[in-house]
Amino acid sequence: MPLLLIHGVFFLQCLRFSQQQFPRLCATTEALLSKECCPVWEGDGSACGASSGRGFCRDVEVSDLPNGLNYPFSGLDDRERWPLVFYNRTCQCASNYMGFNCGECQFGLFGANCEERRESVRRNVFHLSAAERRKLISYLNLAKHTVSQDYVIATGTYREMNNGSTPLFSDVSTYDVFVWMHYYVSRNALLGGPGNVWTDVDFAHWAPAFLPWHRVYLLHWEREIRKLTGDFEFSIPYWDWRDAQGCDICTEDLMGAQSPRDPNLISPASVFSSWRVMCSRAEDYSVRGVLCDGNDEGPLLRNPGNHDHNLVARLPTAAEVEFTVSLRDYDTGAMDRSANFSFRNTLEGFGNPQTGLGNSRVLGMHASLHIFMNGSMSSVQGSANDPIFLLHHAYVDSIYEQWLRRHAPEQTHYPEFNAPIGHNRQYHMVPFIPLHRNIEYFTSSKELGYQYSYMLNSDQRISEVLSPYLELMMEAWPWLLGALVLGALVTMTVAAVAATMTRMCWSAWPWQLGEKSSVFHLPEREPLIISSDSDTPNYHTI
């Protein structure tokens, strides 16, 4: 579908019921002062779709169980006891519904009443056809250059907003809403004044919620692309980086090759060469004691392989992935970067993927890819600026899925308390609205409506691998049909000429003059286009 048509037909309609914070309707003085985010669902004109039984505006309940000791403060950071600093009443949706106004379906459900269950498949990016690769790039670029109509980003703290009376928000693109979210959840805590920050805090990394949080993040990003484009069959592809010798997705037809003029930039042949980044200057924000304001901070940077090899010697191996998945405990000890024999910590990259010991001198697994990219991806807070982030985290999520299926953990396996702040079982994920608890995504992807192609049964995997080739054949079918018709016409013409010449030659010989039924006479036959003779190959079985 042409992008102009996508933009014109779906843009205003499909962005209406998204999930990321802050909903524009809740970024007003009235909403902030009332501390209520319960927008109207346009389907029935009632807040949270209450008239249709989709949901109700209710008080937010947060857990009071103790956090770990990494964050010794209270009442200083807007993300504490999320989302109570901003809102203490939100839409709480019933049964199959979801969304900040309960206007959408739970993940994996579709239809007007959210009763239709569908399962999507995330595929290896190298199994995409040329057309599917072009579609992926065009969707990313559309999201990057389409201003979100329903979501804004916070550019100041609640205190800087005068406790809600002076809202500080900014417009960004649909793609950059997600860039900001990843920055906001991982930023330092501002304790007041320039340089006064607390760095040992992250509401989505270095602790148990790392995998559930990024699972929700990808699900919401995937949904936004579907709504923006109208392509509800779209799924994020993954990059299987095991044993890779370099950035094999850094090509002109995928994520962009290196610029021949500057190895830190992306080739001008890629649309990503024109992308600009935001929220990428963590040290500057800390020095100034401010939040990212969403302004342009320069071009997307990437120089894969030219990183600090003392931190990352090489990309992860298949053996290291297998060792990581074999670890039985989801998290251990203090449940931070020091955790030993912790599946989460080892997969995140702070546990040695050969010994399982925490606080390794070198980074592995997930973290090693970020360092290896040596550019925008190497900053935790700004890493989502690079679209490779999505393909990378899709594969990390697939490893998480492998572990869940192999070990089938009970929900009690996920820590209930004493995890670093933001990571306890019942903590609401920052900065999502609608609200999601960490424990809700400590479950198989099959429960959330998606799978990974390499985990399908053999017949399904064969179909997945062959699908780009079948698509290529379908794209080439008009040409192939024309060639077949042309070939048939040529064959018929050659046969007719040969038959005519044969008759002329045979009629010239003396023994043919009086015997038109001679044994040497060759009867005419139609050219063979389709034959059921036993010696004709059966092309339907090839």
C-alpha cells in the first residue's frame, strides 16, 4: 500500500487508542491537578468505556512490599510507586480489554469485542523476502517521521511542573515516543540541582524486570506499527546474532551499511542516514540536573566492531546461549548485576556466559551487542534510537521464551519483594499507561499471542523458511506466465514450419508421387504442452 495512502487513511484513526504515556488527554493541567487519567472511549462516549462494560475509572493500588537497598530514598523520584506521583486514578479494564481508555484488546486478541484469538510469528530477519525487507524499512521510517497525535513526552519533573499546574510536555514522532520511554525508565534519579543525581537505579535493567519490561515494550511497539500502517499482520523480525563475525544486518537493504566517508555514520543509500537522535546525552543531563527535552541531538551513530575489546571480545556464541538457557534460577542473591548463576543476569550480560558468575570483567550476551555497535546503541538511555535495538531485543526475548518453555517456572519463581526498586513482582512498569505489573509478563509468549519461527514444529519452520521464495515466485508469476505463453507460441511455430518443410520434402521424392499413404509418412500431431504420458515429469511434485 502506498505510504501516502497509509498516512491519509490510517493516521488519524489508528493512533487514537495507543498505550504509551503520556496520553495527550492526560497531559493537561486539569488531569494532573485531579491526578486522574481516565479518558473517554469514543465507542460509547464514556470514561474507560464504562457504559459498554469495557472498564472503569478506579483508584490505583500499589504494592507496599519492601524494595532492595540500592535506592535509599523516598519521595524524590517521579517513578517511585508508579504512577502515583502523576495519577492515582486510571482506567482499569475488564476481561479482554486494554488501553489507557480500555479502547483496545489484550495482546493476541482482536475483533470488536476482543473475542478473536490470533497468533503472530516473529521471523528471522534473513528469512524475509526483498519485498518484506522494504516494507520493514518503510514502516520504521514512517513511524520516525509521523508525529504522534495522542502522545507527548514529559520534559520536566512533577516538581518542575509546579505539582501539575504548569504541564511540561513535548510532541515527538511515534518512533521517538519509544525512544523516550527507554530513556525515561533507565535515567538517573534527579535529587535536586546540577550534578546531584543517583546513578544506581534503573526501573527496567540490572534486575528481574529486565525481560518482562522489554517484552511489553516490544509488544506495544509492534502494535503501534500495525495501527499506524493498517498492516495487522506485521511482526517484529529478530536478528539471530549467535556466532556472527560482524554486523551482518548492517547492509543497504536492511539496517544500513557504514558510510564510505565516515565510519561512524550510516551510508547515504540507507534511509537511516537521515535519522536524528534524542535523549542520548545522559552525562550532560546529569551535570545539568535535567530531563531530556526531546530536542535533536545529531545523526544516528554506529561503528560496529570498533569498540573497546577489553569489554567485549566477540559476539555471543551458540554455546553461550545454550549455557544461559540451562541456568535454572531466574534470579539470585541481591538480584542485581552481582547475581551468580542467574538466568536473567547472565542473559542481560553481567553474568559470565561460561561460568554464570556475576559482575564479570567482560560483558556478554545482551550487553555485548550494545557495546559492539559502538554508537547510539552503546548508551543505555539512548540505545533505542537505533532500529537495530528492536531486532536485537526480539532475539533476546526469544531466548527468554526458550527459558520459560524449558523450565516452566511458577509465578512464585519471580521475586515478590527485596528486588531493586521497580522490579518487585507487583510493581507497575514505568512509564506504561495502561498499567502493567512485572509478573503479568513472566509467562510464555503463546499466552500473549505470538511465537518465534524457530520454535515452531518442523512443518511450520519449513513453511516459514520457504515463504520468501514463494512470495518471490508470486511476484514473478506474471513474467513466468508470459514466458510460458511465448515459449509455447515459439514451439508451435517451429513445429508448424518443420511439418510444412517435411511435407514439401517428402512430396518431392519419386516414391511419394503415387503413394500418399506410404509407411514413411509422419502424421501431424499437436505440439506437447501438457502430457499425461508416463515419461513426462510431474512438476507438481518438484
